[in-house]
Amino acid sequence: MLKMLLPLIAIAMPGVAMAQANQCRLPEVIARPKVEGPTSDDPKRVLPIGYYTLAVSWTPQYCKTSRGGARDAFQCQSGNDFAFTLHGLWPDGYGQEWPQYCKASGVLPRKVVRDHLCSTPSVQLIQHEWEKHGTCMPTNPTKFFALSRKLYQGLRYPDMAALAARPTLSARDFAQAFAAENKGMVADGIRLNVTRDGALSEVWICMNRNYRYISCPPQQGGVKDRAQLRIEPKA
């Protein structure tokens, strides 16, 4: 089913924007990730999928506050000038809980990590995304990450420098600007994750089970529309 969906997505999604993955220089040595798996605080949950969230992270903010050291060196210190990067494609449930860690998994194949590293510039995050989210979909790592990349690379973005320079910017203002760049997307289909001081951290985009943009359900979360937003500018 997933194999059949990929060409349909390519037709349905807006034109591919210039993505960071197309400009990325991979490190000479790629670390081996560690298996994570569920914990008592973050348990296995096998639930039906109600919709999906496509999450992208704003790198300038992430790197400003990151304490990951060597773990975040590729994203923050490699000179690749990342902007929005792919956090992940998350299956969500019909209520307050979502499926996660549905099946046990080993370490991802080296090729899968290498192929995806310019979209999600963290080896361990790639491993985490497959274990926590990908295992809850009827697919395999190669197809899961191919789908994730296609959806991510189909996104277009507003002028972030202009938005960062605005004296006032609400979460709703940002969502409207973001949605305006993407055919079929609506401001109500976007939720924002921010830092404690109101700086943009992530954009969450709601999609139905056919990977079409939808309005987010009430349980999606994110800041209120009227919340004031600050954007860390790119260096």
C-alpha cells in the first residue's frame, strides 16, 4: 500500500522546495545508533492510527540552546547551514494517546541512516523515530523514511528572515504565512511548539491517513493562536 502511495503523494504535494538535504555534506564517519525501545515512562502502545503529524524543527533555535555537544555537531557545527529539518512523521491516535513502540526493532541499517541524515541530521534521532513511530506503521525502515523525506521535501516555507524581523508576530500570523506557501494547507492544520520564552522550536503539520493536509484535531496541542512568537534568525 505504501509503495503505491508514494507516486500519488508526489503528484498531490506542492512543488519541491530547495531542501537542506540537497545541499548537505555528510560526515566522513557516521556513528552507529543505539537501540532505545519503550520504557516505563514511555511505554509501548498499540493503537489505531487516526491521523499523522509531520514535524519540522527550526535549527537556529535548536542549536542556540543545544547542549548535545558531539551529538549535535553535524547539525550545529558542520557548516551545512540547516534551516528547517525533519523531526519526524508521527502516527497519532483518535484521542489523547497515540501509538508508539509498536514492535521491537534492532539497529537501523547503515544505508538507511546515511540516506536520511541530511533530512534529520542526528543519527540517534533517526533511530528513535523508527522505533517509536515507524514501527507502528505497516512498513519497513526504507519505505518509512522514503515517505517521511518525500513529505518533508514537498514543503515550502515563508520568508523566515522577514518574519523574524517583524516587531510583533502571533502564532496565528505565522501559521497563515506558512500555510499560504503550501497548496491545500490551512492555518488550522498547523500547530507550533515554542520555548519557554516564546521562540519558535517546531512546526507540526496535521495530515489524514492518506497524507493530505487537514485541520488539526483539538487534542493536537501547540500554543494558542494569539501567543506572541519570536523567531531566532539564521546566522
